[in-house]
Amino acid sequence: NPQFKKQRCRQALGLVRLSREKLRVGLGLYKVNTIYGDTIILPCHLEVPNGLMFGKWKYVSSLFAFRSATKKNVQYDDVPEYKDRLSLSENYTLSINNARIGDEKKFVCMLVTEDNVFEQATIVKVFKQPSQPEIISQAEYLETEQLKMLGQCIAKDGYPEGNLTWFKNGIVLQPVEETIVIHEQTNVDQASGLYTVISSLEYKPTKDDTDAQFTCTVTYFAPTGQETMRSESAVFEIHYPTEKVKIQVLSQRNSIKEGDNITLKCSGNGNPPPQEFLFYIPGEPEPIRSSSLYALIDVRRNATGEYRCALTDESLMDSTIITIHYLDLSLTPSGEVIKQIGEALPVSCTISSSRNATVFWLKDNTRMRSSPSFSSLQYQDAGNYICETTLQEVEGLKKRQILTLIVQGKPQIKMTKKTSTDGSYKTISCHVEGFPKPAVQWTSSGGVINKTEETKYMNGKFVSKIKIAPEENVTLTCIAENQLERTVNSLNVSAISIPESDEPEEKSDDNMENVNDQAKLIVGIVVGLLLAALVAGVAYWLYVKKSKSASKHVDKDLGNIEENKKLEENNHKSEA
């Protein structure tokens, strides 16, 4: 509208003229802090004067918002950067939406009367929080004694420009020549005016940096003051050379015996650890190249010795001594041995072992007090003998051999007779010795006698008995037979009506054991009584001795009293 433009031009010229002649400036500057993208609120901070013609906002020398006091209309200049962003209220408060970096400037509110122009300036500060810093371009690993790019810390789109700081385990990293090198870089987006700050860290690690946590922070300004944001932590694998080699023996047991399988493990303390080693095995002329594990199968005693492992360049080495424990047992004789009664049998059990071994004997699964020795074999010597040895320090190392001793003998017979207490019958006994057990048969003039009794066969002996009541004299025959021989013996027995002397029966092994037990009991009782009598005698002697000593003390005391009386009488006489 040409007319509108002409009117605006006259107003502007008049405003310039008034500003030169009667400009009244408000007190000081006002400041408004705003967040990037928010709406900027700019109060006029001037009292509305009487005779107000219009209000106007400007920045630098540009007028861009006009409001008439009389017509109540609002006009905005055609400024591209503020198009559709301005709003001027009735109290002349200016609102600018979608705050930008370009809005950071001085804005002036002007109230114009016929005679005066009143101005009040407001400074706008725009703030934009940057993105959370992050560590990018991270190294896959770091190596000791090498300065290497660890990563870049970046914080994007902030305003004003932020400041980046590196930390290790919460402690600030300061530049150190050839150890910690930090490069700073700032990029500005030409369209938005926002800053992106980048900090690159070159770092030379040590072994102690294993599992160290690296972070970075961005420090920036906000409407309320200075703020700080921290990145996520980053942990880097640290590579360092091997400084020590170690060899280990992997076994299911603490001690190794013949027949075991063992595995040697070689390791280095570097990172990454060495993958190949040289193993030096006793008996092998050259070292064996292998991974960190080397297996030995079914080891023998000649494998005892020093085992070593080394790096492939043989710069570092470690060794260990391995002892293969063994245990040999030789029993002579062994297996089944058949001997005749009365013969001698030397027995030896020889041990060969890597350590002192414990040896013991069993007979028929009962432990013996000493090694067996046979100068004259008896039937009771027969049985299963076991020589057993163990290495107590080595689990599972045990050896045993068995001797099965059989003592044979031809049948031996002795016959006895005994009349019952009531005289109604006689018992005829046939005492038999021999091994294998002889078969016994009784005969008389009347033929074979089948009704017999037998005791238990023990230690090559048993008794076969018959009971008879002959009406006349009779001859009885006992026949004992085994694989070695047939033995016959006879005994004349008188008629039951004719008295005759009985022959004493031999005591069996069971009876002998009972007699021995009874004898031991009697001896124990006698010894106990003697000890009791001795204790009583000592007690009586002490009592008598104490009584005599007490009587002597009494007599002595009485004598002293008499002497004192005589001394007192003599003293009285002297005084008189």
C-alpha cells in the first residue's frame, strides 16, 4: 500500500528527529536468558507515558515491530529472520518464538509521545545444552610402551561452546609429553550456529591400566550457571609382553603313580598370552613344540625327572620335577603250594618302591602279627596267606599277592575207650589226623558198623565214635583212608559185664582253648588279690608310722612344760 509506506516513512523520520532532540533512555540494561527453541519473552520495562502515540521494538538500527497506541493495530516489518515469529502484546511485551542463536543480541523497546521518545534495552542470551558426550573411534586395544589413539570425546550441538575433560578412574588426565596427548577441535554449524566440540586422546598405557575406566565430561553454560555432563565409561584391553613363564602339572591326584595320565600346562603372564611353547621332556632329544597343554599317557617310572617349558624363542623358561611313584611286590612262593606235614617252607615277600612302603600279612582275611615262618608245617598252618603293601602318600597305589598253602598228611589213628557212668555202654573213639580228610570205616567180627558219630574236622583232626554194649569180648577195627594212604588200627573191648580201666581221651583244640581261658582268668584273679593286699599293707604301714611320730611330739611337749615349771620355781627362790 503506497499510502501505508508513506505514513511509515514519515513516522520513521519523525522518530529519528525526536530521538536526536528529546530521547529519554531507561535505567540500565535488562537481560533475558532463554533456551534454544523456546519462546523469548521481552517485557518493555517502561511506564506508559501520557500522550503515547505508539510503541516500537528495534535491534541495532532495524525497526521491526510497531504498535499504535490510538488505533490498536500492530505492524511487523518484513525481516526474513523474524517472519512469523513475532508477537507484540498491548503492554508492549515482545515475544519471539523458536529462539535461535541469531536472536542473541540487544533489543530496544521505544515508547513515543508527541514530545519524547523513551527507550529501554534488553540483552538476550541464548543457551543450548549439548548432547551427552560419548567416546567414539575407540581403539580395539592399547599396547604398553606405545603412544596410541585411545578415542575421541565428542559433544554435539551446544551453545555457547563447551569444554571437554578426560578422566581415568575419576582422576583428571593432564597432558604429559609422549604419554598423554590431547587435541581439541571445535566445529560450528553454519546454519544453526551450534558448536560441536571434539577432544582426541592419545595414551601410552601400563599394565596397571588393565580394567581402568576412561570417561570424559563436557562443561557448558546454562541459564542457571555452569553445568557438567559425563560420558559412559570405556574400558580398553591392554596388551603387554610376557615377562614370566610358568609350568604346571595337571593331575587328578596330588601324587602320580605308574599308569596315570598327566597333562603339562605352560602359561605366560603376557596379554594376549603366548599360544605356543617348547616342552622339554626327559628322554626326548629335542624340545616338542605344542600349544599350552601337553599330555603324557600311561606314564612309567622312567618318566621321573625335570620337565621344562619355554617360549618359542627360548627367552623365558620354567621347570618342575615330576616323580612317578611305583610299587613292586614279589611273593615267594605264591599261588597254590602243597606241602607234607613236618616239612619246612621258607616264605619271602620282597618290596621295591619309590618311597618307604607299609607291608602286612593276612591269613584267611585276619591280620597277622608277624610274617609267616614254617620250620615244621602243621595242619593248622594251611590257609590263604596274603602279603599286601601300600604307599600311604599315593592314593590307589596298593599291591598284594596270595599264597594258598595246603598241608597234606597220611592218616594217623589212635583208639580209646570209655565206660559210661552207669555202666550201661562203652564209647569207643577213633582219633584221626590227616589231609585230605580221611574217610573212616568201623568193623567188628560181626561186620561193618554204620552207626557212628563224628566231631568237627579242624586243623586236620577229628574223632569218630561208636557206642556199644557187648555181651562178650569183641575186637573193633578203625580204618582211615585218604588219597595218600590207608591206615588200620584195632582195639580189644571187654564185655560190658567185665570192668576194665578206661583210656583218657585226648583234649580237642576247643577244649584246650577253654582250659587256657580259664587259666588266664584264675591268674588274673590271683594277681588282683595280691595287688589289693599290697595296697592295704602300705596303707597300714603309713598309718602306724604317722601314729608313732605324733606320740613323740606329745612327749616332747610335756617335757618342755615340766622344765618350764622348774625354771620358774628356781627364779622365785632366787628373788626371795
